[in-house]
Amino acid sequence: MIENSDLIALFTTLKMASITTIILMIIGTPLAWYLAKMKSRFKIIIEAVVALPIVLPPTVLGFYLLIAFSPEHLPGKLWQDITGQQLAFSFSAIVIGSVFYSLPFVVQPIQKAFEQLGDDILEAGAVLGANAFDRFFTIVLPITKASFITAASLGFAHTVGEFGIVLMIGGNISGETKVLSIALFEHVEAFNYAKAHMLAISLLIGSFIILALVYLLNYSPQKIAKMSVKSSNKNRDINKA
Amino acid sequence: MNELSFTFNTLFDGFELSVNQTIPTQGITGVFGHSGSGKSTLLRCIAGLEKRTLGEVTLNGTNLYNSRSRYFIKPEKRQIGLVFQDARLFPHLNVIENIEYGRNRSKHKTLFTDDVIKLTQLEALKYKSVTLLSGGEKQRVAIARALLAEPKLLLLDEPLSALDNTSKQFMLTMLLNIQQQLKLPMLYVSHSMAELQQISDNLLVMNKGQVTHFGNVHNIIHTLNNCQSITQQTSLSLPIHENLPKYGLSSLTLAPNTYIYFPLLTSSTKSETAYNNIRCFIAASDISISRHEALESSIVNHFQAEITHIQPQDNTVLITLNCHEHTFYSSISLWSAERLSLHVNDLIYIQFKASAVHSLADIGML
Amino acid sequence: MTRRTHSHFVYITRALYCILAFIFMSLSISSYASNSDKTTLRVAIAANFSPIAKQLIPEFTKESGINVEVISGASGALFQQIKHGAPYDMFLSADAIRPKALKDNYLIVENSLATYAIGKLAFWSATHVINNTHSLPEVINRFPRLAMPNPDIAPYGYSAKQVLVNFGLWTEFKKKLITGINVNQTFQQIRSKAVQGGFVALSQLKLNKLSGLEIPQQYYSPIKQQLVILKRSSNQSAAHQFAAFLYRKKTQQKIASFGYTAIMPTTDNKPCCEMTTKTVLN
């Protein structure tokens, strides 16, 4: 059976991944839009910066975040002044770390979808009287819906699997920064292989179920019906004015 | 003040748009030009889709854009509709949702959805997914959508170029109907003179980013005849006289007791608008000249005319004639012109077959 | 690009490729070459001891002619690698558990398991001045949070927990702990000033010339750091030589100066028994 501390680690992990995903969707969408529509050469630089967490070893990112979050340095100090709490080794710290770490996994799918959409259909919306916000919510969003689901599930899954950064900046505090991946590592280090297996298998099953649900949502029954209608229509003669 | 005035001076990739024009916003103004002449760009600038232009646009007294004072009204606020060449329907909405998109965002809603659907004959397709429509159906939806937004001016950018012949005929008739019923001013861009001849009241001609001609459509076509930039033709708007179904012919009144015969009009090709007047054109190369009247010829159309102008062009000669107060153009070989030793003020006879008289009926075939 | 500049460009890139290929080849050849020269001993060493080992090795090499390659890492990680076939000759762990586990898995040379150093615990702060004039309870109570290695998986952490238990401070502080996976991470955390103080290895303080509070040995059981020679090693005699070198009195004195307790050497350069200590336990 799963012991209590592992359950706590599970809830902490889910909490961290959910909050991180929400934050990323909120800041990632305008960023993806900006990158998709931008035409200057700075675009390449910003894209490279966004993609950095993919190639950067998590320990490098974690190392610099550890330094930045300590109350001696500006970000950590600012946080302490504003909130009265220390940033290093807090739940907020691992959320911020996860936001950096999973950023490209959320931004890139959305950016690709926005790019694929192009400008043509938005111009059509504009000449019909829709302003920028209107066009985004009534044209862009409904058409690129699938990419948002992909981005959210990728961001969530990636954050759940995070280890290196949480290890560096987490401090392993139960209920706050001890996440499943750390708990698993601890069991292995302490030779508790049975517990480690238990945890690993539950993680696997859980991830699988979530991903399956997400993809099920993405391919709604209407879409499946449409796809089969389309292929039967190909044979029909529809050449009438 | 019902007019649209615009000035643009901008460099785009490949060409420079340099125009300064005022056109009345009544009826349909055609815009003719070959590809690369800047006509689509002009429409986009008027609609507000090109931000980096230098110039200004004023519609019916309201200033929409002035680059000097950095005054720019966004396209969504200009109440100018634009029907694109590629329809650009919203794939996630069905037909009726697409059509009502503009209406939901317009200030006044005097037009009813059902009326527009009837005008564009889309009743049967109301709830269909737009991705399953044919090219012609898509354009109809695009036009219906643009109409329902009740713009003050409707721009159409080569709306029929992607369609097949039967669709073109149908759509032109429909557009003429719409214009008559809704009194909506339109700016219609095309590279097909045949389409423009049928639909425009005034014609704007563009070449290499500049306006070269503007005026009444028949006059401009005749002016262009002399420049050889289009198929030389005689462009006429004449009242219908009678229909002769037995012979597959209809006739138009050229002058009292003088009629031009041409292929029979069917109800689908006769627009309900121009009840009495039909527009037609005859290619200059289809009109031949004779010193004598051919009374016993199979060619049904022969009339006396006076030569007003002779213009040699390479190995042909363009002859401008006055026939019952209408201007006709005939293009004959240099050799024939010399043989007949034609001079200005000569009275001769012109002849052309009924099938040489083109109207909306055979617009698709051209 | 004009034709001329294009051909220059092509020429330059080709030259670069050639240079790169040459460098690569010479590097690979030289690495082969160095291997065939003398015997090289591959020793996996716990991260907290490897800086000290690196200082001792030159003398050993001068004396014996044997090269030593140090693979430094967390004891846990090194243990797993060895268990799954890593090509090391010796393993110097930071604890006694992992060498024993290797022994239980029949992976070591018989009788090669022995203590090579005894770790000492210290308390350190990067933000406040702490030294041996202070007493531990007084010092600890200044800090809202403490850092220490995870007592469940790190030997220094286990000992640190013993200390807190012995001072009756465990129940109070166990909610305010930042635990690291090993003593090195704890040291990093304190050094970053993200947490104000905690338990580290005395050797870390000595190595970095820092001052802290050395915790009296009676409050925790000695942290035995043990080594093993691996059965699969093909350099076993060289490994024995290195082990003997480590047990030597002179070497142990040096090790002690780095913040460890020396083991009691014997005359035949074999380890005997560790220094007895008075221990007050749990």
C-alpha cells in the first residue's frame, strides 16, 4: 500500500503541476501569439530563449534559480519584501522553476497552431467588423482549440516528471516541495525498492489515464463523425452553382 | 457627398502604388488591370488591411485614413466589406453562422438574414458545414456574409476567378440583382474585361500601380481599343426588342426599326434588374466591312456606317465607325484596307453574325 | 552573394572541417595512447572525499608509478552504477551501507572492505559567524530553518539527526528542515544563503577554509567511510597498493588535517580497528 508521506507527495505534485499549467497557459498564449505574428529578426532570439529549457540541463537552471531565490539576491529579496515569506525552498519557488522549465512545451504547440492559422482568415473577420479581441476569441481560439489541449497536457505531464530543478531549489519539505519524483528517488536511495516500485507504477498508470482522457476529449465524437462524412463526400458530385 | 476618394503612394514588394482618385459611390465601379497592376492592393488599402501605406482615404465625407496625421481607422470600424478571391469562410462555423457573423457585429440591422439567404439562394445549404461546399457555393456564402454586415461600400476582389463558367454566369446575375435591390455601392476588381463590361457602370483601369483611365464603362473600353491593351471590341447597352425562340434569337434595338440579332436570352441569363437594357459586346475582329450591302447573306446583322477614324496597327487596321449614333469598331487586315482603299467619311456596310454578339449568356465561355 | 565570395566561403568551411577532423582524430588517438602506457586505476570516490583524494594521489603516483583516475559522484549513484556493471576498480564510499551492500552481492574482493576515513560533523552558517566558542543548542535556536542531508539516505544526515535527538531538539526542528540528498547539496544550499545554517561535513569547511562549529563526537555515531576493491577489476594488485597507501600513518595524518578522524593504522599497512569513541546514542 502507498504510505501517507507518498500520498502527500502526490498531492503536492498535482498541486504544483496544476498551478504551473494554469500560469503557463495564461502567459504562454500571448507569448505564442507575439512570436507567431512577429516578423523582425528578434523573433529568432526570443524563440531560442524560449526553447532553452529543452536543451539546458535542469540542474543548470536549478542552480541559477537557487542563487536568484536566496534572500541575498534581488529576486529573492523582492519576494521577501512583498510577501514577507522567503522564496527559496518554498512551494512558490518550485512553481516558478516549473514555469521556466515547462515554458517551451506549452508555448511551441500553441505558436505552431497560430502560425498555421495565418492572417487571411483574420482579415476576413476584421472586414466583417470584429476587433482584435473578438477575432481572437471567436476565430482563433475555436480553430486552434486542439493545440491548447496539447499544450496544457504537455506542460502538465512535463512538470509532473520534473526532478532536477525541484531537487535544487525545493529543499524536500514534506507537503510543500517534496514531489513524487523526489520521493521515488529517496526510496531508491534508501533501498526501499518495494515502495519505489509501487510509486513508479502508480505514476505510470496515472499519467496514462490522464493522457488518454485528454486525447479522448480532443477527438470528440462530432469530429470523428465529420471525418467519416468528409471521406464519403469525396465521391459525390457537388459541382453546382 | 457620395464619393470615395483615395490617395496612395507606397512601395510594395515588386511595384509602387501611386494613385489619386475620386470615384462616385453609386452603382458598381469596376477595376480592371492585368496581374501585378496593383488592383488587389488598392482594395486592401481602401479596406485598411495594409498599414504601411502613405496616403489617405475618405468615404462619403468621413476621413478613414491619413498617414500624415497618423490617423487610422481600423478595418473593423470602416464599415467597408471585402469579398476575397478565396472566400475565406470560417471553418468552425456552418453556413448560417458564417453569414450572421458580420450581422452580429453591425450597428444597424435593417437587413434580414432570410432575405439575404433568398437573394443568394442558400436556403438549402443553411446548416451545412462550410468545408463541404463547392467553390461557387463558398463564394455565395462569402457574398451573403459580406452583405449582411451592411457595409457602406462593398469591395470584391476577383470574386469569380476561381469559379467554373456556369457559376460565373449565375453569380454575375445575382450580383446585379443585389446591387439593384440593396442599392449597395460596389467596387469590383477583375482581370476579365468580359465580366467588367457586364457589371460595371464606371470603369477604373490600372497598370503598374497607377490609374490610367476612369470613366463610363463603354467609353473606357472604346478608349482602350485604341491602346490595344484589351481585346478590341464594341461595347453597347441596348434595349431588348423581342425574343424569337423559334430561331433561337433575340433582338436589341439599335435605332428605330434597326435591330441587332443575337443568341436567345433565357430567364437565367436575363437579369431582373436591367429590365429593358442588355449589355453586349462584339469583338472588333468579328465585324467585317463591305462596300456593298450584303442583302442575301446568311449574316443577319448588317448596317450602314460611316468611317470616323482609321488607325493602322502592325498588319491590321482598326476602323472606328459611327452606326446609327453608336460607335463601332472593326479590325481588318492591312491588305483588305488597302484593297478597299478606305478613307475617313466613307459610307460602308458593317456585318457580323448573331453569335458574335456576346452577352451575359456566354460570359463563361470567354 | 557573388560567385567569388561564395567560393571563398566554401573554401573556408572546408578548411574548418579539416581542422576539426584533425583535432578530433588526434584527441581520440592520444586517449588510446595514454591508456596503453602505464596502469591506470579507476577509482569511484564519494564527492565529499574526492577533493582530498586528488591531493593525495600525486604522491602515490610518484611512488608507485600507478596513475589514478578519479570518478567523483554521489555515493548512491556510484553504487547503482557499480551494481550494474560500471568498469571501476575501487569504490570509496561516504558511508558503510553501500560497501556492505556490494559485499552482500558478492561484487567485492574478499576482505577488501575497510574504513579509510571517519567523517566529522560540523554546523555552519554563511550568514552568521559561528565557531567553536558557541554551543550548539544556543546556535541552532537562532535559525528559523535548518539544512541537513536527508537522514534516511545520507550518512551525515543520519548523524545530524542523532545530534538533534541527543539535544532534544529533533521534534521542534523536524518541521523546519530543508533536507538535501547528500551533504554536498546541503553545503551548496547553505552557501547560497537560501537557508541560514545547517549541518555539513567538517572536511567541507576545512577544504574551503571556512569556520564553523565542530560538533563533539559524543553526540553521534562515527561516520565510517569505507572502501571496497571490486571483484571485476583487472588491476587488483594496483588497487591493493592504493588501499595500503591510504591506510598508512602519514596519509591518515594528512586526511585528519582535512577534518576527518584518522583510523588507527597498523605496522603492516592494513587497517585494524577504528579509534574507540565514547558514544551517547539515541
